Amino acid sequence: MEKYEREIRESKFAELMNKHFAASAIPKGIHCLSLRLTDEYSSNAHARKQLPSPELLPLLSDNSYHHFVLSTDNILAAAVVVTSAVQSSVDPAKIVFHVITDKKTYAGMHSWFALNPVPPAIVEVKGVHQFDWLTRENVPVLEAVENHNGIRNYYHGNHIAGANLSDTTPRTFASNYRLGVQSISHCLIIFVYISQRGKVNGAVETCKGEDEWVMSKRFRNYFNFSHPLIAKNLDPDECAWAYGMNIFDLRAWRKTNIRDTYHAWLKENLKSNLTLWKLGTLPPALIAFKGHVHPIDPLWHMLGLGYQNKTNIESLEKAAVIHYNGQSKPWLEIGFEHLRPFWTKYVNYSSDFIRNCHIL
């Protein structure tokens, strides 16, 4: 019986490992889409046209418009989010999208939105390399990203190879690995700027639900409370919140020291050899925005579509924003089949680029 139990346990861990690798890989279709659009940028003047057109540039900073910021290196994901927002909006003519991507994806991302406009909404595409202020000296998070050896060792086998699996559970193991996937693969974040009654960040709290994966998270789930610095400054029972879709009041933000706090804690984590919290973008944000968060209705941001097979479809259809956080992204083969149509209905299958890359 002990032998069979050990074999079952090892099988479960192997399944989780395989799912981890499947989630962190880039599908051939999405890789193809990026390459073809990048090639189009170099050969087609229409793919390089200015976004937005010169007469619309003043609207990029017009506060009477609704501004959405998408940060991602996944062209297909960006296209779906923009299309779904435009089609679902009561007044799409008042929407401005600021799409931010990395240097290698910039040409392809620009090509897509230049060749596939979403009127009457406005789209701007920027690469992080185009921001003069985004330097290692000004933004300590870049140093954390560059310090990739520890991250790679931690999340890609070195500590797992010698781990005693009898001391952990498959659920804990999967949770750690999923945090790794979320933080080192592309991310998709939507920021909407509206007033929040003096608070800076409107977010869905994630400690009020019963499910173990998404809506039962407190600070103890993210931080290393055995470290004296964490134990001294944070409460393990404090409620966490979601960092996938947030509503920010920029005027209120400018009156705070959130940025300095964020950078200070990043530096402390680097000094501590990345041991203050689990790898990811959420933990330092939980600290920096502490006291500045305004809880919003969970239907504004429904989480867990990449974690849970038993997502409530009725609630899903009522939600304002649905978030495929977790490993089972809808563009991956491991995505949940019954949740995928909420994604695929916004994919532009009439595009030659989509068809030629066999994105189905």
C-alpha cells in the first residue's frame, strides 16, 4: 500500500510538472503570429503607420476619455482584450488604449493594430525601450528582472531535483509553480483611470471566497513571515487583492509615496536574495498600496478562469471583466474547453495572419 501511495504521489507531481511546462511554453501559432507581423512591419508601410494618427494625439492625455493600459508581449491576447472591450462598451468612441510591450514584440504588436484598427476607439502602441525614464537606476524592478539566475534556479528544477516531496503536498507544489509561471511569462494588466473617493487603487479582494486557488488569499500566502523584516511590518491575516485588473485614480496616486515604497521593498528583497516573498509582481504591490486600496465588487473582475474547471458560468456571463489567471490560458491546449468560447468569440479569424498561423 505504501508503494502504491508513493507511486500515485509521484504521478501527481509529474502531472503538475508537465502542466507547468505546457503553461510556460509559447504555442507555435502565437510565435508564428509574432514573427509574421514583425516581418510585415519591415516590408509594409501601412504596418508602420503612426498610431494613433497625428490629429488624434491630443486625445492620448485627454482626461475626458477612458484610458486603458495593457502591458503584454502576447499579440493575440492584446487583440482579444481590445476587441472585447470595444464591442462591449456603451461608448467605444471615448476609449483610448495604451498598449505597452517589450522591444522584441513591439514591431509585431504595432503591425497588428495598424492593420486591424478598432474604430471608433483609439490605440497607441509603445515599447518599453521608448520610455527614456525606464532605466535600471530609476526603476529597481529592472535589477530584479536582471537578477534572473536565482529565479531560474528556483523555478526551473534545481531545488525541485533535490526536494523531499514527502514534505509537501501536490497542491502546495502546484501553487508555488503557478506563481512562477505567472511571474516569468507574459502578463496582461488593465488599468482604468477613474475617481476612487480618495483611494488610489480599486481592486477585488481575494480573501472572501471559499475556493483554495483564487479567493481565499491573505498575506501569509505570499510573504515569508519567518523573515524578521516581513514579520515586523506585515500582518499575515491581512486580506490580499487581485492585481490583474485594477482601477487607479492617478491624481490621488501622485499625492502618495507608493512608487518610493515599492522601489524600497524591491531593493530589500534583492538584498535578501529574493527571500522576502514568493516570486511575482503582486507581493511588492500588496505592500506599496497598503492603505490605498478601495474594494470593488467581484463582478467587476472575475478571477480564476485559468485555475478552476468549475467556474460558475452564470456569474461569468454577468461579469464586467473575466480574467484567465492561472495556467490554463484559453490559447493553450490545456485551457478549459467550456471556458474557451468566452475568449475565441473575440479572435479575428478573418485575418490572414491568424489563419496562416493556424490559430484555431
